[in-house]
Amino acid sequence: MNAIPLIITIDGPAGVGKTTLARKLADSLDIAYLDTGAMFRAVGLILERKGCGHDQEKIKTILAGISFGLEGSARQSSVTLNNSRLGPEIRTEEVGMLASRAGQLEVVRDFLKETQQRIGGSTSLVAEGRDMGSVVFPGARYKFFLDASPRTRAERRVSQLESMGIKADYGLILAQMIKRDEQDRTRAIAPLRPAPDAYVIDTGKYCPDGVLEEIHRVLQSGNKQPGANA
């Protein structure tokens, strides 16, 4: 009899440190890492390049030609698009805004939700995104929601982009981040918010390793329901 996959969700706004933390957590648990934000970014960029606007039929046709997968293991896991790894071009704030707009389209969210659930149905993983615990994997064994001030997150995003060799403007990124927060938190479909049973952690209070230690503390306790949030 096959074991039920272990699903751990990590949600939160842009620049809160989800990606780094999710990779480290997946590596420490030796399970796969699913970067769902990369999926939205890839779809947003494709739809923009195709000039779809809000043409539902055109969007459906394009989505029918998209196939996401997961290759590698633990922190080396990588989302693939039509069997090719996604490149650094999806990591800019401009593409992040395209992802946020795409995320407001029900047809896109339904397509990616089905894809993500298919992957999680057969693979233990750490799923990172914005509505993993609240919408995509409501039955996940453990759910976490990371948060931090827009300024803290903008500083982290600048560091992340510069480490990838991408020039970054702090003021512009902060403004874009605030705008995207508003867009994500107020959208009609799956707005950004913690699942009722998620552990909420203010990452501004911790270094990355401190956040990881807090999550491991929860996992080791075996308590799937949050008591006092961090």
C-alpha cells in the first residue's frame, strides 16, 4: 500500500523569503520543492507575449499547450515547462506583476490548481505560493504563512535579484511590491490570506535559519493545529 504523500504548504506575499525557506525545508526533509509562483510567472509572461488580454477562449487554447512538471529531488527540484527548466527571466518584478494579473483569472487558477494537485497527489513536497494552504492543498498536514513589512521584503528582493546578476531599483521594487500586495489581497478569487489553521510567522523577527528552526519546531511537535502563532 502506497504511503500518503506529505504536503507542507508555505504561503505569503512577494519577497517574504518563501522560496529560500521552502528549498531549505525540502532539502532538510529530503522531499520535493514545488515553486508554484514560478508557474504563475511563466503563465503570466506567456499570456503577455501572446497578447491575450482577457480573451478566455484564447487563454484556454494557450493553456492547453502548456505542460508543467517537476524534476529533480529535494531543494534541487525544479518546475519544468514543456520539459524545459524555467529561466531567470521570470524573476523580475515586472513579470511578478504579470503573474499577479494572471492570478486574477479563474481559468488560469483552475488550470494551475489542477496541475499542482496532480503533482502533490503522488509526491511528498513543500508547496510554496500564495494560496497553497487555503485553496490548493486545504488538507495539507502542515501549513505556514510567512509575512514581513513591505520595506523588509523589498530589501530582500533587491538582494535576491542582484545575486542573480539582475540590476534592481529599491524604490521601484518597493512601489511595485505594495501595488502587488493590494492586488493579491483584494482579488475576488483566492485572495492572499492565511488559511485558518496556518501557523503565521513574521519573518522580520528572524534570520532565515531562525524561521527554518521555528518551522522544524512545529513539525517535531507533531501538532498540526497552530496554538500561539510566532
